[in-house]
Amino acid sequence: MSYNLLKGKKGVIFGVLNEQSIAWKVAKRCVEEGATITLSNTAMAIRMGDITTLAATIGAEVIPADATNVEDMENVFSTSMEMLGGQIDFVLHSIGMSPNVRKKRTYDDLDYKFLDKTLDISAISFHKMIQSAKKLDAISKGGSILALTYIAAQRTFFGYNDMADAKSLLESIARSFGYIYGRESGVRINTISQSPTMTTAGAGVKDMTKMLHFSDMMSPLGNATADDCADYCVAMFSDLTRKVTMQNLFNDGGFSNVGMSLRAMETYEKGLEEHLDEEGNIIYG
């Protein structure tokens, strides 16, 4: 159902790869709500993924760009303003990748060159994106910028590895730049902390299926889906949230405020014997 919440607005969505991408769900909902948008991802992602085919279904242009490259970011915004006919009203950063996770390097045995890439791709790219847009005066007054994050930025989650560091930095950038951009141009910057979601990137996290099951058991409302996240993003892009900025907003079915649910306790007790060593001590992983 459409409410025309974004009628007449223009947006840029970074990170669409395929139909499983949260960014794709957001892109579709934005168009359904009346927006016109451009999509952006790396040239390799465009070749390997389905972004070109998907973009055609919603009438969106695709602009190749490496989000870690400032010149590419400037080109995305200048080209988008030319294509869409004016300043941009909303932006989504849905970008994240860890070479350490892909190579199965544990947190106490990181490759630091890989860590640099993790931080640059998953967090510093957000700063480059915002700074490029600001210098070009690409975002309209009252515009909204969002990035997707995860609760591992605040709490330790087994297997999330150096992506937790990246998400912490990402959220800090939203606060720091949110203050500056808000005071100077009225632009809002927020992060949405989404439930674990089985996207192409999410599938690379160790024991992702178990993480999904655990959070679903812990959350009073269950896990928020990619479609739920898209609805939240639309609300944050709309004028209904024009005084919300510098916030990390949880879209996780209540998981972030639950200590231990009854279902999780009972499951923990039943499965405890599977995680004991030969002397009966708990293996914590």
C-alpha cells in the first residue's frame, strides 16, 4: 500500500546487488511511495549482480562507483542531480564487506591490511559519501541520510569479527556529521540497526543461521525482515521524521532491550551439554 510519503522526492540508493539486498527492498518501496531514484554500486557488483535488470523494473538509472573513491562519490551525486533534475532529498548507505570475515580470519588473528579495507568499505565510505555530497551542496534542506548498521557495534557477537568495529565507526560518523550537517543545512543523518538478515553479505557471517534463530527467539516481535527495514527507511526519508537526527534507531523486534527470553533460556539449558569439554566445562566459542 502506498501513502505517497515520498512524492516528488529524489534519492540515491547505494548497495543494491540482487533481490535479497535490503537496499533493493528500500529502493522498491521508495519508488512505490512516489520517489525517483538512482542506484549505485561498484562496476564489478553491477557485472556480477542483478542491479541493471532490477533497476529497469523501477525506471532507475545505475551509476557505477567505488564508495571508497571520493571522485566516484562526487560523480554519483553530480550525475544524480543532473538525471533527477535537482538536489537529492535522501540517501541510503547499505555497504559492508570484511575480507577478514571472507577469509575466515578470527578477531585475534586479523590481517591488518584486510582490516583497513573493512573500515574503508564499511564505514569510512559513509564519511566520504556525506562529505562529497556536502561539498557539492547535493542534499536539499531537510534531506535525510541513512546507513544500515547492526547491534554488534555496541555488544559482542560471536563471529561478527571486525565488522563490529566498522559498524561502531559508522554510527560515530552519523553522529559527528549529523551535528555539522544539521546545523548548517538542516540535513538529518541517522543509522538503522537492523535484525540479522540473510542477504548476500550477511550470509558470510559465521553461523548466520544460528544468529537469526537466536535473535528471533529473543525478540518479542521476532526478527524484522528486509521489507520491514524498507518501511522504516521510507518513514525516515519522509517529512514525518524531520526532527530526528544523530540517532541509532533499532529495527529489531525488541531484541536490543531484552536480556533473556524464556524460550532462549530453555533452549540454552537443553543444548548446554553439546558445548562441554571432556572435563564438563562450558565451551564459550
